[in-house]
Amino acid sequence: MDKLIIEKLNKIEERLKELERKMSEPEIVKDSKKLQALAKEHKELSEVVQLYNEYKKIEKEIENVKELLHSSDDEMRTLAEEELDNLKKKKAKLEKSIEIALLPKDPNDEKNVIIEIRPGTGGEEAALFAAELFRMYQRYADKHGWKVDVLKYQPTEKGGIKEVIALIKGKGAYSRLKYEGGVHRVQRVPETESSGRIHTSTVTVAVLPEAEEVDIKINPEDLRIETFRASGAGGQHVNTTDSAVRITHIPTGIVVSVQDERSQLQNKMKAMQILRARVKDYYDRIEREKLKKEKKEMIGTGERGEKIRTYNFPQSRVTDHRIGYTTQRLQDVLNGELDEIIDRLIAKEQEEKLAQLTA
């Protein structure tokens, strides 16, 4: 293993011992916030140190087995060679696991997700596919035991959607769904197309980590809150009460409107959930642009203008353009079987990060 990585692992071991000492100090025990922060760091470092201890144990076993290679007993030497081969394979796997464990963690990975889906080019066909993509993410969430709360839903008359915003709650939701942000392209023959000509339409997907009040401070003075009467499909309360809410974040110009609920308070709460996530994303993107100038951008994970995937219905094919991967299991993917693609995206990103780590 690389000398620099060994040095880093030794420092992590020292830090873990320091954390254990701190966590037993009376003043830390009394401070629940500090104790919680130290416990979280302790858990993360413990996983790395455990791998490192296994690595050191295997290294000792390798040295012991190497001594047996000099035995005068032919059978003993054969057994030693087989054992040495197995130990070297285990060591190589551990090295890879350790390198991955050392990669910088995305602080948002354990957060819930706000996902926004809107039709792009293609009119009603794009709106229909936007509805299909939303169902795909609902099914994917079900498979992982995540909960989906719809914050905003605007349907079209023919069964498509103009816009849907949903909160997906579950451990690690952002760590996997963050790869879905970008432009999704569909190629198929619309039901209304009499000549059988294939149309190409697009849908944009934005994936934002849920931002709580502790994640970003929004000054109430920076908000302009307006109420108005809801319009469109929505039940008896439509056009009878000022239940719809529009919130503008003045410094960024971000505007959120929600009218789905009967209660003005509920609409306001939903609008604030969406607004916090968008404002945080706005400032995060500014920071990412700064970093782009300093180093090469890694695998795309959310730029709205980036074409990430094509769904080709005539050939039952799905292609992810970021990794050049194609599968013929289109219907399975639309039924929420996304892990095959997402796992490959994660592996690709890890490869790129490892290349930088060892450069």
C-alpha cells in the first residue's frame, strides 16, 4: 500500500484514541451536541481503523507463511504457496476497501432528497414521460423502504405532469439519487403519432439534499411572502380562499409557489421546505464553480443542462451517457430497477477519486 496512505492511517489511529479520551471527559459527557459530533466521527474512523487492523493482521500472516516456503517438506511448501496466494488476494481486496473508506465523504449523503421533475422539449409527450419518471422514482424508493411525500403536483389533462416536487425520506437517499439530476431523453412513437415516427423528448430532473434550518440560515427579512387563490385542479377550495402561497427569496431571486393543500399554513411549510433546499443548492453551486477552476470536474451528479440518460423504447434500451453503459432492460428500469446503473456510477466516481487520492 502507498506510503502516504499508511501515514494517513496511522494518523487516523491516533485521532481515534484521542476521541476515545475526549468522549470520557465529564464536560464532554454533559454537552450532548459535542458528544454526538464526536461519536459520529468516532464511528466513521472506527470503520477505517478496523479495516487497517485486518490489513496489518494479514501482513503478519503473509510473513509467517513466507517462512514455510523454505521448508524441506514438499507438501508443506505446496500448502504454503496456496495459502500465500489466498492471503495476497485478501490483502488486495482490503487495500481497495481502505482506499475507498479514505475517500472524502459527501456531507449530504445521509440526507433526505427533494426531487423536482419537469418536462423539457416535446410538449405533452414530455409531460407524459415526466409522469413515468416520477413513478420510476416512487418504485425505486419503495424498494429501498424510503417514504415519498409529494410537496407540489401539477398534472396535465392527458395524464402527464407540468411539474412535480417530492421529498424522499430515507437513510442514504441522497447518496444514491444524487446521480439522477440532469436531462433525461426519451425516444419513442407517441400514441398520437399516426405515421409511426419516433419522437425525441426531454425531461429535466433536479435532485437537492433536504436543507434543514441548521443547514442554512434564511433571514425572514429576505423573504417576500404572498398569498393568492389557487387555480386549476384542486377540489372545492380552489378559487374560494387565499390558500396558495408564493415565497420569494430576495437576495437570490428564487421563487417557490405551492397551492396543493387546503391550508395556507401547510402550503407555506411546503414552500419553505423547497425554498431552503433551492437556496442551499444555489450557494453550493457557486462553491462548486470555484472548485471547478482548481481541479477537473468529476462524474456529473446534477447539472440541470447535462444530458445524462436516454430511454429508447423501440429498442428497449437505456443508455447512461456519463459512463457509456447500456442495458436492454428498459421496462425493469422504469419499474424502479435503478441499482444496476447507480452502482456503476458510484464505482466510476470512486475510481476517479482514487486516482486523485493516489496521484
